[in-house]
Amino acid sequence: MAIAFPPNSPMEAAEFFGAKDGEKDKQLSPPEFVKTPNRSISYNADGRKLHDGIPEEEHEPDELWKKIFTRQFYSDIYTRLKGTF
């Protein structure tokens, strides 16, 4: 015999008490986990990352430089303001 614990939220209560006796366990049980196939990660001699032998998505150099400068800018602001609060 399973012990029924009270629901934590009103939505759970509505689902729990609205279900038939045989369906209570099905509704409150966690979803089945789907096992995904493992991806093989490797690296080329030049350092590029490969997923299952396919190169990772390439980015334009301008886009990468923009990300670096933006991150550095916000990092500097954060470290300067960190001491004032």
C-alpha cells in the first residue's frame, strides 16, 4: 500500500484529487527519461572541435572579436561597481 502525500501546490491538488484511484500514481510519477545517444567529441590537429566527425559551427572573426570586447567591457564595469555597493 502506497502512502499518499498531500500536494504542494493548488494545481497539484486539483490534478491529484481529480484523478481516479488507479490514475493517481501515473499522474504524479516523474516522466520517463529518454536516453540520448552519446556524441563523440574530438579535435583536429589545428584545435577545431568536432562533434561526431563534423566540425563545430564556424563564426566570423568580426563576430568573435565583438563578443570578446563586449564581455571585457561589461566585466570591467562589473569589477568597478562591485566595490561601491
